[in-house]
Amino acid sequence: MATESITELASIIATSTAQVSAYLDQNGLPQPSFAVTGPSTSQIPPSEVEIESARLTAIDATQRLRNLLLGPHDFLTSITPSEWISFQAVARFGLASCVPIDGSASCATLAAACGLPESTTRRLLRHAVVKNVFCEAGPDGVAHNAVSRLLAEKPTLNAWLRFNTGDSWSAASQTVEALARWHGSEEPNETGFTLASGTGLGMYDTYAVQPERGERFANSMKNLTESPGFDAGHLVAGYDWASLKSAVVVDLGGSHGAVARRLVESFPTLSVVVQDLAEVIAQAPPSQTHISFMSHDFFTPQPVVADVYLFRWILHNWSDKYCAAADLIMLQLFNSKERDMEDWAALFETADSRFRFQGGRLPTGSRLSVLEAVWEG
Ligand SMILES: C[S@@+](CC[C@H](N)C(=O)[O-])C[C@H]1O[C@@H](n2cnc3c(N)ncnc32)[C@H](O)[C@@H]1O
């Protein structure tokens, strides 16, 4: 536990932010700003490891400084889940897309758009403004700032906020209850999500019977896959696919084939069979040269003989029991976890000792590692 004084933390913040600011100026990049024309993401490229580290140091020290200045009592009482209500309202009612990008909207207009009483809409919007979504415009309206503008322009980000403040938030609120009820369970239908949804089912099974919710989840995942750290390009560049020549790759849980398309674009001799649950494949685009779609539940025997079985962003959804930085989101939604390299080695060993785990590497700028296990059976 760090024991810096508040003045030491303030000095760390001053030094690191000066470093970030100078870098932006020297490279003609915009300074961070929530003004409507401000940048929507950090302008520091992943290759600038030192500057990115200064930015993260400033963020971390700022949080520690805030908590120290609050003190233990006020720190605890400052934890208020009701803070999420206005974020949830903005996402659920799509308020950002109801405000013109270059204009403003009155509370009455937005109340009519979301079907809520005007006074309630006003309260929600005031709270949203305090929390950095929208800015005030005139006596009774709002206009965009950089945050609300991004929500308006990026529907998948709105879907992500809706999932995070909806299904994920309600699952989180029931996770400790699920732990108490199903002590040590690794079942996907004994989670905070199961209790919150009231379906008695796990998350994917719930979405199978409630496709509208499943569609929202799929859209929110698109937002993650579109973000630079999760770009499929890291997988394309992070493995020697060329050496596989005309190999057949089965992409398990490959959804609508976004990763398969990126692979085949770069390595046109590969053939990829994209497999996913029947309801997901039903929404997939038609098969094309070198990419075919197939409904297959990966808990049933694999019907395709292939050279490579690709599990991208799949196994973290399942507990060790089902798969062969501890992450509470994985716990609340799936009773599963994120795994470190030793966990992966142990997982393959448990699954079958004929797997030779080759280890993994994290491509620069990627938030997903590329792991390889060779089947020697
Ligand atoms: C987190 S997404 C990853 C999608 C894709 N692999 C990627 O990297 O973007 C998990 C995928 O696994 C699929 N999935 C979940 N359970 C499955 C099962 N039992 N069999 C096949 N696919 C499954 C989901 O429908 C979803 O498309």
C-alpha cells in the first residue's frame, strides 16, 4: 500500500501531467478537453510507452489523492450506486442521439422523446451534466460535450453503456448474494446475473430466449472489439499465420466472422469455419470464399477436422470446470475469471496432458494475449 503524502501525490501528478502535456504540444496533438470538439480518446499512441505510463501514473495518483483528501469516513460514504442512474437513463433512452450535434434540446423535447415526466427528465439531465455528460444550454436545455457527442455518434458505445449500467450493474448487485447462496459454484446459471435476470439461466442461455437483450449485448461487445486494444489486427500480426499456408482454421465462438474476415484478408490461402450458437449464426452474413458459418455448441464434440482451433475471447467466459487479473465482471456474469499464464498452463494440463502449452505473448498495444497449445495426441 503506497503511503505518499498528499503533497507528494500532488507533485507526482504535476510532473506526469506536464510530461503528457508537453508531448501533446510537441506533436501538434490536442490537449484533453470535454468541450464538444475535444478528442474522444487519449491521443497518445501505444508505441509511446513512457508517455502512456506518465498518463496512467497521473490517473492513479489523482485517484489516490482524492481518496486521501476525503478520508476514511467520507471515502466510504462517497460510494453511491445511485450515481449510475443518470448514465443508465442516458443510454437506455438514447438521449444523446436526441440532441442535435451542433445545437441544443430543451428538457421538454427530451422528455417527450423518452416518455418521462419533464421534471424527472430535468433532474436526470442535471445529474448527467454534473457527471460530464452534456453541458447546459440556456435556462432549460442541454447541448453536447465531447462525451455525449461520442455517445450520439457511436451507437455501439451507447449499447455498451446500456449493458454496463443495465444487465451488468444488476448482475453486480446480486453477485455477493449468489456467492452466499451457491458457495464455490462454477456453474454459469448460479451467478449474480442469474439472480438479477430472474430467469434461472446463465447469461448466454438468457439471451437465447430473450434475443432483443442478446442483440444489445452483441452490440456492446462490438464497441469493445472496435477499440484499439481489442483490434483483431493484433491477432493477425501476433502469430505466424503465413507458416500455416492453406490451413483450415475453426474459429469457435467466432460470432459473425469479424475476426475471420481480418484473417482471410491478410492470409487469403487460409479457410476459416466460423462456429457459434445457432441463434448467433442465424444473424450472420452469408458464407463467402474461404469463410463459412456453422452453428455448433463448443461443449459438444467438434465435427470439423482442422489444423487450428481458434478460441478468441471465449475461454474467459467459462470456469475451469467448463474450460477443462481476477475479474469481478467475469464472476458476476459467468462465475468465471481472467487467467494468468500459469493458470493457462494448468488449464491445458488439466484438460488433457497431450496438449503442449507453448506459452503466449502480448502484442504491443493489445489487451489480449496470443496463446498457443499444440495437440500431440
Ligand atoms: C466474447 S464473444 C467473442 C467473439 C469473437 N470470438 C471475438 O473474438 O470477437 C463470445 C462468443 O462466444 C459465443 N458462445 C458462447 N457460448 C457458446 C457455445 N456454447 N458454443 C459456441 N459459441 C458460444 C457467443 O455467442 C459469442 O459470440
